[in-house]
Amino acid sequence: MSISYEFCVGTPGWPGCAEIIADHEAEQAAQNANGNGRQDGDMDDDKHGADPMMGQIVYTATAVGMSANALLKMTRYEDQYDWSTADSVYDNTNWIEMYHMVADYSGAAFWTVAAITQLATVFGALANYNLMVWAYGGMIYSLAGLAVEIMMWVARDQANESDDANAGGAYIQVESDWTSFMAEHAAVALELYYEMENWGAAQWELLSDEEKEMWEESDMFSLTF
């Protein structure tokens, strides 16, 4: 079975991929020298020296791990607490249950789709769709995270101001959830940011010339790479 250049971009360490990548780059250089190649040489030069394989590994592992984390929270490991006796704390609205639901469902939706498209790029497919998932889906996921934080503020403030006997337990629960939520997302954001250039180089090489032109013209391009 022949190995494609797209596959090798995602897994450059695969046997035989070094030669395939070198041949492709030599061909692209020859085309550019003859004036028949793309006119975005500066953009391609920005990707030189990157480590696409490391970017692919980190983004794939993160997407798969976060998807599993969200799904397991929804189905097996989510902490449950009976707040029915503390309705007065929440004005008959269970804000803790609400922000858990938003966080878990939005996380499961985004990270599961991202894991699927990211795994596909490892085998040289769906790079364009993968970029859309991370760029546009990531923006929507961030807005969901903002909604979760607002609901956490409401729940904590109501628990802090209430004289209900269960308010103290509610306050501690929200504080614990808040700390875990912020720490988890800060760690993921830092990890993805650190490998963004390497990951972007891998995605860029998988795009067709038409797709590259589309992303160059898009306002989301600067946010993605």
C-alpha cells in the first residue's frame, strides 16, 4: 500500500515518510522557482521549522481525553447532591445543576467532534473541517464556558447571602466546582497554545491550494494559527 503525502504530514516519523515529504517539498520549490506555484511563499515559510507531529499528538490526545472526561462526567462520575431542601437558596432554581448541565453537554459536544476530525487529520483527511471545528466550534464552546461562569457567580452569591442551613454546603460545592473548572480549562488552553504553531503547520500542509486561499482570506485565520 502506497503512503500518501497527507498521511506523512500527520505522522512524519512513519517509515518512508521522510523521503516522501522531501520529494514533495522539492517539487513545490521547483514549481515556485518556475513561477507556477502558489504566491503565498511567505505563509509557507512561516511553517518551516515547526514540528507537525508533536502538534498533532498534543491536539489529538487533548481532544480525545477531554471528550472522554466530559462523557464520563455525564454518564458515571458526576457528583450529585440533593438541593431540594435548599430551594430558598436558589429562588427555586437549581443553578448548580444548570451549570453542570451546560458545562458537560457543551464539553461533550465540542470535544467529541474535535476528537473525530482531529483523528481524521492524522490519516490525512478532513483538515479543512478540522480547522472549522477548532476555530468556530472553539468560539461557541468559549461562550458556553462564559455562561457556566456566570451561573457559578449567581449560585455562589445566593448561597453566600442565604440564611438557609444548606447554604454553606452549596457555597463550598460551587467553590470546588469553580476551582476545578478554571484549572482544567486553563491547563488545556495553555497546552494547546504552546503547540498551536506545530499543529497549524500540520493542518496547513494538508489543505488544498483553494482551501489555503480561503483560510488566508478569512478573519478566523489569524485566530486559528
